[in-house]
Amino acid sequence: MVREINGHYLCFAGLIEEREKSLGSMPPTVRIVGRVPGVKEFQRLQVSVGWGKEVVEAKSPTELAAVDAMTEKVLAAAIFGVVAMDTVSGDAVGCALLLGDGVSYYYVKDVMVHKNWQGRRIGTALMQGLTDWLGKNARKGALVGLFTRDGLEPFYKQFGFANGFAMLRYMDNK
Ligand SMILES: CC(C)(COP(=O)(O)OP(=O)(O)OC[C@H]1O[C@@H](n2cnc3c(N)ncnc32)[C@H](O)[C@@H]1OP(=O)(O)O)[C@@H](O)C(=O)NCCC(=O)NCCS
């Protein structure tokens, strides 16, 4: 808070997130595999990070089949993906998708680490997997974009992402 020359107080506020620093390295039991996750693997991760509203709300077999079909469509759009596998349980504990035309632009989507596994450099390893693939396959000058939330800049800055101007719209169709 600052007091300006007329005696008014100006208060600046920003997001403060309470999180502990991530552990130094990824757990030795976790492996990053270059593949798109399966429908159930993806949905389980969505639910664990709070993005799986449709998955949680689907109850009847028809609703479940519709959600599965939607997830299949999302996954089919990926040109590359990475999955973090816990070799002890055999579970997928994280994933990330890469979309794009394979020539001029790429889009990083659905970077998720299961809530019980966050803060252990698994997200970083997933992004490293996508970055390595882009390093081998993307043309010089191709644009790589992503949308993220306030506060996650440090995570993506590790991979050379910088803030840019963007416009976006959420469709409100029924
Ligand atoms: C964001 C997410 C993928 C990060 O994965 P993670 O494995 O927990 O992160 P890492 O351990 O690899 O973090 C490495 C660095 O990234 C940054 N970082 C990670 N999570 C962060 C957070 N919640 N807020 C701010 N910075 C964060 C930190 O700089 C961290 O290093 P530090 O702790 O030494 O400062 C994971 O928390 C997640 O799945 N969140 C929910 C879904 C989500 O928001 N995904 C991103 C969509 S754009």
C-alpha cells in the first residue's frame, strides 16, 4: 500500500499461492513415455486436477459413453503426447498433449500431473518431453503457444515461453 501526495492510499494486490518448492528431481519410479494417454488415463488425471466436471457428472451408460467419445476426440487431435508412468503401480500420473499443423504452429494442451504427484518435477519432465520432440520435429520459425493461468509463468518460463498478447473467447453455445 502506498500513500500518494493528496493523502489517498493506493493498494496493490496480486495472487499469492501457497506452495512448497518442488523436490529436486523426479521420483526414480516415474518414466516419461512418448505417447498420447488413453481415455481412462486422461479422465482420471482430469478429475484429479479438477478439470473433469463432465466425467464426474456422467452417471448413466449413455452419458458415460458420450463423455468417452468426447475425450477420444480431444486425444485424437494430438499430434504428439507424453505420459508420466509410475512403474510401481502402472498408473499414468501425468500427461501433456501437443496439437498443431506440424508446420507453422503448435499448441501445448492439457499439461496435468495427478494431484498426489505434484511438486516432484514430473510436470517439468513432461514439458521437457514435448520440448525435445519440438526440437527434433518443428521447423525454424514455427510458433508454439499455450494458455495458462496467473501464477504458472515460472513453470513455462523454464522452456523459453514468454508472455505475449493474446485474445480469446469462450463460446457460450448451449
Ligand atoms: C502445473 C503442473 C503441471 C506442474 O507440475 P509439477 O510436476 O507439480 O511441477 P514441477 O515440480 O515440475 O515444478 C517445477 C517448477 O515449476 C514452477 N511451478 C510448478 N507448479 C507451480 C505452481 N502451482 N505455481 C507456480 N509455479 C509452479 C516452479 O517454479 C517449480 O519449481 P520450484 O518449486 O523449484 O520453484 C501441475 O501442478 C498440475 O498438473 N496442475 C494442475 C493442472 C494445471 O494447472 N496445468 C497447467 C495448465 S496450463
